[in-house]
Amino acid sequence: MNIKLLLIALMTSVAMGCAKTPNNRSSLVTPVGEESTQAAPAQQIADVSTAGPIPAPQTTARAQPAQAPAPREVGYQYVIGPGDTLDVFVWGYKDLSVTIPVRPDGKITTRLVEDMVASGKTPTVLARELENKYKEYVKNPTVTVTVNKFIGVPSQQVKVVGGGAKPRTVPYVNGMTVLDVMIEVGGLKKFSSGNKAVLVRTVEGERVSYRVRLHDLLKKGDIKANGYVQPGDIIIIPESWF
């Protein structure tokens, strides 16, 4: 009887010890599902109001350059000037066909005609006048005058002064632009103030000045800074001190 009581007491003590085990688990053990009940730490996100305006997305389409206006001198005709070289061809008369310069006084001398004024005339007008002169010597002359080296009269030249690489007078060509003129003079000097350049033009007897952005045109390729020139234009390019 005592043995049975001892066994019962022993079993009761073991059962009570086992019931207390769950309350003594280690802190290194994390039960399944408990982690999901804890709030995650808040992330540090910058306020968009302090980031400034959001840049607009860039388009992949290439911008088309602005088209330059058509030249105004549609009916422009070249006028012979001192220093030009002329080819005078007389049909059927090889001995009369010559290549001659226009003298500084604006006159020419052929094999049959002396001291004939050529400066200020178009090649066609000069050819008709030579035909009238040649009629005194040959039958039914047909003359063609071609300019193979031209300078033109001063009123049909474009002058570049100041900070151009090679400032000089450029013979005007129909449809010529500021870019064409600057290529002829070799661009800008190293210390030229290209964006302060001025184009001087005579309009209805009065001198009018226009701002020309040569630095943007030549150095940055801004085609909008280009424009057509006219006979007699003067491009003045100042030079900077620094």
C-alpha cells in the first residue's frame, strides 16, 4: 500500500514539472508566425516637395532645323567690276577670242577695240556692245562674254572688317549667307566677340545695323543665327580684350 502511494506521488510530481516547461523557452527561439505580428521599421523616403520640379521626359524625335527665308535678290544680275577676268569669245573668229582683265579704271582692250568701259555692265550688255564695235571689221559677229574670275563692283561686294580671321572684301554671289561669307574669310579670330558683330546695310539710302550672332553660328552650330546677306553689306566684328 505504501509502494502504491509512493508511485502515485512520483508520477504527480513529474506531470507537474512537465506542465511548467513551455514557460521556460529560450529567447533565441522565435515561434512561427510571431514575426508577422511585429511592425516593420519605417523607411526614410524624401519628400517630393523638396526635390524640385520633375523634369519632362525627353522626346526621341529629332527637332527639325528652322528653314531660312528665301533670298530677296531673285532677279539679281552680276555686274562686271575692276579686277575681273573676262573670256571674250567671237563665234567663227578664233583670232578675236581673248581672255582679258578689267583694268582698275574699269576698261578693257581687245584686239579690235581699245579702252571700252566694262565696269558696271552685265556680261550680256558688254557682249552686245562689242558686237556693235566688231561690225566695223567683221561680218555678223556673235560675241559671248564670260566672267571666269570675278570681284565685282564695290556696291556688289560684302566687306568683313575687325575680328575675322582674314578680313577682306568678298564678291557677292546670289543667295549668299552670313555663313558663306565667314567661310570665305576663314571664320573668327581667337579673341573675337562674334556675338557682338554688327551687319551694316543700306536700306532706302539709310544705314541700318543688325546684330549678328557669329559665335553661336560658327562655334555652336546654331543655324538660326544664319541669314542672307545683300550686295554692299558690311560685317563688323569687334575683338575682345580677354
